[in-house]
Amino acid sequence: MTRPAPERLQLESYPNAMVTPSRYADMDVNGHMNNLALEALHEDARARQNRRIFPNLYDVGVRNFRIVTAQNLVHFLAEAHWPADVTAASGIGHIGRTSYTASTGLFIDGVCVSTCDAVLVLLGDDGPVPISDESRKLLESFAIGALR
């Protein structure tokens, strides 16, 4: 696996960010935040971003499609100790025809401790659906890296 691009290690590269305090329950016996706790922070950042782009996505009575994860790649780059305020940052790393990559980074005291790239596929009743032009523009507005 290749390491994340240097821009992914900079908080300023991400268009969205939110600070979340770590929980005691996130800690393992070594005093580190465990990998599942970090992955949950990535997932939450991704879901909040998805909701900003597709406001009705999680309302099953209204939505026109759903999103499923096709791939999830997490890099653990540094130890994260409890207690800590974690800044979960997010953006869009790639846009395809029926999918896009939600890219997130977790930062503690300005240091990137983990990155995640999740390939998300838009699904309708009959399978993958193309990303509309309107949705594509919204996704592009959250771009990081080469998309910007």
C-alpha cells in the first residue's frame, strides 16, 4: 500500500472539519485510541459530509438512491492517546460515474494520526445509478487534492 499523499496530512487540505473529544471507552489497554474508535470517527465524518451533499440520503421515505461502501482503506499513521480532541476532516478525493471517494483525515494537535478513503457507490433499485450533474457539482465543491 502506498502512503497517503502529503496534502492529505495537512488539515487545511480538507473543506470540512469538526472537533470531537475522545471517549474513555475508545482507549485500549496501552492507553491508545483503538482502531475501531478511529474508524468510527472516519465513518461519522463521512456520513456528515454525505448528508451535506445529499440532504435526504438517510431518510428512507424520501431518498432516490442509497449509498453503499465498495472499498474502505484506512492508514494508521501515529499513535492517538486518550484523552484528546480529535479533528475529523473530510473531502472528496475522486468522482467516478456511479461512485465517489470520501476522503477523511483525523488530526490531534495538528498531527494527522489516520486517513481513510472510502469508495461509495450510489445504488437504485436496479443497481448502480449515475451521479447527476447537480450532485457532481456539489461533490466537486468538497474536493481535496488534484480535484481542486
